[in-house]
Amino acid sequence: MGDEWAGSDDEIARAALAGSPNAVVVVDRDQSVLVWNEAAERLFGWTAEEMLGRRAPIVPSELTAEHNAALERVRTGGQVSVRTKRLRGDGTLLDVRVDISALRLGSSVAGYVCVHHLARADAVARDRMARRARLVRRLTDVVGDINSELELSAVLDRISASLTELTGADAGGFVLIEGERLRLVSTYELPAAIRGTTSDLRTSLVDKLLRTGKTVMLESNGLEDLVWARLNGLHTIALGLAAVGGRPYGALYALFAQSTPGHLELELLELLAGHAGIAVGNAVAYQEAVRQRAHEQAVFDASADGIAVLDGSGRVVRWNPAAADLTAFPAETVIGGPPPFPLPKPGEKVTFQMENGRWLDVVSAQIDETGEVVIDFRDVTTAKELEEAKDLFLATTSHELRTPITIVRGFASTLDRRWDKMSDPERRSAVHTIAERSRSLGELMDHLLLGARAGADELKVRIEEFDLAERIDTATLGLPALSDKHRVEVVIPDGLPNVLGDALATEIVLGQLLENAFKYSPKGGLISVEAWSEADNVVVVVDDEGVGIAPTDRERIFERFVQVDSGDRRRFGGVGLGLYIVRSLARAQGGDVSAHPRPGGGTRMRLELRGAFRA
């Protein structure tokens, strides 16, 4: 310095800034203005007093990513010169060149020095802007390509591949943030074996980026310990944060081994990361919608209830498998037309019998948002039949009780009033009738009691070995004298094995089967009882030449209160508990009873009991 100058270093610096022909703006790391020289006042139209301590509103919003990328590139070393646009205070857009360098205090970067001057139309600037324009247009195409995918894995793979194309990186990848862990879910130009690798978020570059509050970052130190070191010659990583719904979702990694990223590459990375967050959000929403639809479809298809959806005109648009089974109408014959049953009003229920004999309870609900109507219907045939059977049981039981009671009361009343006037044979006949009717009343009450116990699974039997042949002899003894229209034939082989079960319960079963054989062959004929061993069981069959049983009723006759309509069976009376009790007692012993057609006509009842075979 000459003797003529006596100013301090600060004065010299202020004088240099004041005399600079270029607009000099110095900002700290938060981009708050530290220095705003006179040329900046002239260029941008704001005074230093207006700008100091605040962010300068000179960067157009559409160029914010470019500006941030340039600052990040400067932070990691070097200078950046960019031709761009800046705003004046009056809203005018200025075509400027900005030279950006780091403001260093010691070894750390405290801020940035931005020197602005009006751009000159030189070939270099034109080429750079043309390249940026091409890449931005390509970015638009890439974003459209990414958004055309709806599967999340495909979206992530497209992002990784597009990342290298736009930034000139040698490889790329995408990591998901999963709580306190990172998971590598997509790679490009990297070994497939590293896909799926996880690491701790707290020691990662993603955590470092999150703590800066920025969306892009460059890193060149400590790369040899990362999984990305599989890329030979790796020297720089550019990192971009992707957010979904305003929350960090993952990060894009651009890996450089042969080239070096500039601020333009960082700008494109930041823009791509922003679009990637949108694309990933769309894919996640699509996957959730697909999952929800799949769940709804699974419930719709698996429902035991019939479910139909009608459009606003009452036409069927959906018809689940249960609906086809319950109504015997397949979906293809119903969709597009009205349902094959009447519709209840919302909140009400209609009970309707289909042509196939099934009874359906039908309810409906309207979807206000779409105008559609959801119909739910279920098979209530069994309940309906049980209800009818109970009504029939009550009517039949009343009849079965009234007849003997009326007779007993009549004869008792006659004996009471006319005892002295009646002859001894007349009195004996009346007493005999009362005894017989009382016995039938007792048998009816026994049946009702056994039926109730069977329905409550309270039938008690003892399992022990007994001689079945002896029980058959006892049950059939005296049968020929019961009817002069029937012939009874019993065939029991010598050496019929003993069985395991309850002898008393078996007597009840045999008695009921024989009673039914006589009852349902009113015109007489042969009643045949035969027994033989079969595998590990002993079989007893009771055949008659009576009215027979329709094939559809051969199982129903074993239900409570059921008296089938086929043939002439309904005219024989009874409360519909006999065969229900028979099967319950047989199964309680580990055996079974079934109904079959007899060859030549009539019915065959087959009883199976467990054999007590000895070696």
C-alpha cells in the first residue's frame, strides 16, 4: 500500500464492492443477504436497507431448483457460472450471468458470493441454455414415461434408469426409508446382488441430507464403506430426496465414476426427485386401491350369502358365486337384467321361494354416492322347513294326544256313570281300552322325551359287548300274530358275532324299525329281517313291501319332526320323531342307520353296529 492510503481492510473491501460494475450479492448458508452493493441496487431496483438480513426475491420460482443445485455444487468445491433469469423489483425478467463462489471462513463454507452481470449473447451461453432446454424437455418425457407405470417396482426401476440418462451418472439406485432403516429397492448398472440390502438410516447419506433441510446433496468423502462402492472408480454421489404426501419416502442416488456432475445435473436431479415423489405416491395409491379391490373381491366371492349389485336402473352389474348357487342362475344369464326375485325396500326384508324350491331372505341397501343398490340374500330353506315341521309337529302331537285322551276320558266317564248297569265283559273291555290307550300315550311321551334328549345331545348309552342275535329274536318274537296280512321272515346265521353298544338302545331301534315296516306296508306283504357281518361291523336290515321312500327323502326322514309327503306316508300319523331317535341312538353307539330302496319295491332300513371281534 502507498502512503497515500490509510484506510482499513474493511474500508478497502467496502470501497471495492461499491466500485464494482457488477452486482455483488453475498448470502449466508440460509441464503439471507449479507452484502448488497450499489450495482445490485441499480440492477435489481431494491436498496441495501431493504435486502439486508432477508432472502432476496430475485430468483424466479421455476428456477429455484437450478439455483439450489448451483449452490450445492459450489459448496462441494469449485465455482459455477450460469446464464439464467433474475427478477427486478418492478417484475422485469433480466437475462443475466451469475458467477457463484463459496464464502469461506477458514476451512468451512459460511455462505456464497454471487456476482451478477447482464448476459452477453455468446455462443457458449447459447449452447448451455440450449442443452438445458433439451434436458428439461427430456425430463418432461421421462416424467410422462414414469407416470405411465402403475406398479411400484416398475416405477422405481424407471426412476433409476432415467436418473442416469438425465444426469450422465454411471449408475443409479433408489432407497426406501423404512423407520430407522434404509432398503435398496431399485438399481441400474449395478450388481443385482445388492438389491434388497438394508442399512442404518442414522449413519447414512440420507440422514445427512435430511439434517441439512435441502433436497439435493453432493458427497465425495467416505464412499469406500458404502454398498455403492461396488461401482468401480466411484468418486462422487449426488443424492436427491423424494417425498410422498409431504413426508420423506426415499432417495435417488446418482453415482459418478467417469464424469463429474455440475450444477445442471444437480438441478435435474432435484427436479426428477420431486417428480419421482409424485409418481411413487401415485403408484402407492394405485397399489392400495388394487389391494383394497382384491380384498373386497375376495370377500364378495367367498361370501356364503348371495350378493348382487344393481345399477341405478335396477340392472344387475355384479353377481357373486353364492348368488349363482342359491338361485341356480349363473352370472352370465343375470347380469344386465333384473334380479330373479322381488326387491325389498331399503331396511326391509322379503322372504321369497325360488322355482328350485329354495327360500331366500332378501335385504337391500343403497349406496348414495353411486346410486347403486347392494342386495344380500341367504338360504333359509332349512329354517323355513324346520318352522313348518314344528308347526306340523304341534298339530300332529295335538292330534296324537287328543285321540287317546278322548277315548280314555270317554270310557272312564262311562265306567263312572254306568258301572252298575254294565256287564262284567263290558267293564273289562272298557278297562282294557283305557289300558291300551294309556300305553300308547306312554309310548308317545317316551318318544317326545327321547327326541328332546337327542336334540340336546344328552342321550346316554353304555358301550359293552352283547349278543345281537338274541336281541333280534326278542324284537321279532310274536310279530306274526300282529297282522294276518303280513308274513315275517328272520334270517340270522349261526355264529353271528357279538356287537359293542347298548342292548336296551338297540332294542328300541329294532322295535321302531319293525313298527315302521308294518305301519308303512298297510296292504301286507313280507317283513324280512336279516343280519350278517361285514368288515368290522355287523349289519341288520329290515325290509318291507310297502309304500317306499322317494330318493330325495331318504335322508330327510331322519330329521326331527319330518314326515315326508311322497307316497302315502303322511296318512299314517305320528309326530316325526321315530327315525330321528333311531339314528341318534345308533350313532351314540358308534353305528348308523340308513334308508334304501328294497329290490322289487318297498323300503330297506339298514342298521350297522360295531362288531366285538376277537382274534
